[in-house]
Amino acid sequence: MKGEVLNVEVYGASHASAIGVKLSGLPAGTEIDRAAIDALLARRRAVRAPWSTSRIEKDEYVFLEGVNGCVTDGGTVLAEIKNTDTRSSDYGEFRHVPRPSHADYAAMVKDGIDEVTPGGGRFSGRLTAPLCIAGGIAEGILLKKGVYVCAYVSSIGNVEGRSYKDGVPAREEASRATSDPLPALDKREEMLAEILAAASSGDSVGGTVECVVYGLKAGIGDYMTYGMESAIAASVYGVPAVKGVEFGDGFSLTRMRGSEANDPFAYEDGKIVTLTNRSGGINGGITNGMPLTLRVAIRPTPSIAKKQHSVNVLTRENVILEIKGRHDACIVPRAAAAVESAVALAVLDKILAEEAKQAR
């Protein structure tokens, strides 16, 4: 992510010795909230659950540069995590056979047939662990500014749980949902059944993650590609498996008349508000003071146990691929933390840019 103020660079690969993140743009003296980082990493980490991989990483991280104690020194913050539970041998047999809908084939074309590394390499969801370190840093800073970011699961497969479109959940309720391994507002049992049905047949299932940003004041962001929606979408698309992003009522607005889609203004309790929030707290790329809401589509995990058609890119032969290794039957519960991190980083970048503009 390259923002107006913050730059985030994730490095490493799924089965490399280490993965990490470089975060630049934070002023010297910024306090790092390790509790916020630890909370996001814990939510993203694989657990002994029906939906997650059996690969268990502790995700213990160290700051190698940019932090003295818990305070930034003004340089680039560099944090790293050692990979301790890799098993590259699972991928040796089909090294030159791309997994359907994974990044394997596209990466082979771009980087070379022999440059694609086991487990998805740099395209793996494993890289969301260092993203959560950066996201945790951002969330700790945002909390001190009265801004709270919360992402939760809103659907799994065909099971639709509660959505902010039914009414934005109170911050406390959304926060409670994230404490559950399957962080949904409701219908957890039905969602679990949907996951189990896919997993039992060697398949996978996707879903949606919603994110709400509470406490944002009006006037943050700008127009076109400098807008809040553009920044958040670009950041969120950095999370593997994300295939769609909508703000507010998003695509549902296309089925409404203007009189239904518009958010009427009103003056209440000493401030200007909107009576509905179909625009998701953003007008023209700029926040309007209402909760910022977005919904993110997460595709089913491409690596599944079912036999699939593919091609050996060396021999040009059609083959049947039966993937081995350890993979999530549903990545959505763990992806919520990564989406939250991506949103927090984009929002913090826009706030810091606005603060710098006002300080001139």
C-alpha cells in the first residue's frame, strides 16, 4: 500500500524462512500498541477449527528497525515473523501444474516457470500475518484519535447473517463478535454447518466480511483516486482472495430510485447527520461523519482436495490435479482480521494526510 503519508510493504513467502512488513511514514515518538497487534494476529491465526488449515504458526514477531521499546524513532518500522511449520514437500509432485483459480499460472507467466515457490509464495494468505502487524499499529493510533475499526463475518456460502444494511451494529456488539473464532453477529451455527458441508466433500466455501469504522469526523478524503473509497479499496484488494468491495448499500443502490437511495440530512444533538446511511459514510470520496461501512467478497479457497483439471506447463499435457497440503476449507473467519487491518491502514493514512494539510 502506497498512501499519501504511509507506505506499507509486505515481504517474504509462504514457505520462506521468514515474512515481514516495512511501514514508513509514522512520525518519531509514535507509541506502538502491542496489544492491538496481538489481538489481530490472534484473530488471523489458524486454530483447531473445522474451517482452518492444520498448519499452526505462533506468529511471534520482532521489531528489527524503527522502534525503540514501544516508540517509533522516525525511521521505517521493520517487523518480522519466522515461519516454523512449513512443509514444502507437499507441493513437489505438481510443481509445474498450476492450481485452478490460484495465482500459480499468472505468476509463472510473469516470473518464470521455475520461480513459483511452494504454498503460493508471495501470493499466499500467509502474508496477511505481517499485514496484521501493520494494521495493529494503525489501530492503536486510531484508538487514541477516537476512531474504531471493526470487521466481522456477514455471510458464509448461502447463509446470510446480519448486515450493517439491516442497521449499523453498535460498536460494542461488533467488538463482541470479533472475540469469537467465527466472528459473526449471528447465525454462527448455520455458517459452521455450511463450512462442514463443503469440507466433508473436499471442497471449500467463501463468504463476505463487513467492516465498520466508528468515530470518523466529516471532511476526510478527497475526490476521484484521492478519495477515501479509492484508498480503502486499493488497500483491501491487497488481501488475497478478495474479489469485490462495496461501500454502504453498494450494488443494492442500482435497484433503487434516487428518492430511496439518497441519505436525507438532519440536525440532531448539535450536529449534522444523515437519516439513513446508504452511502456508507462517504460522499464524493470524503467522509460525511456517519459510520463508514463496507462489504468485502471473499472467494472460496482455490486449494481444494477435489480432483480438478489443469495443465503441466512444461509438457503441455492436460492433467488431473489432486492437491495435497494443508488448506482452509473457509478462509473467511480468518480474513476478517486482514480486512480490518487493510481498512485501518488506509483510514489512518487519510487522517494523517488531513492533519498535515491543516498544519501547514
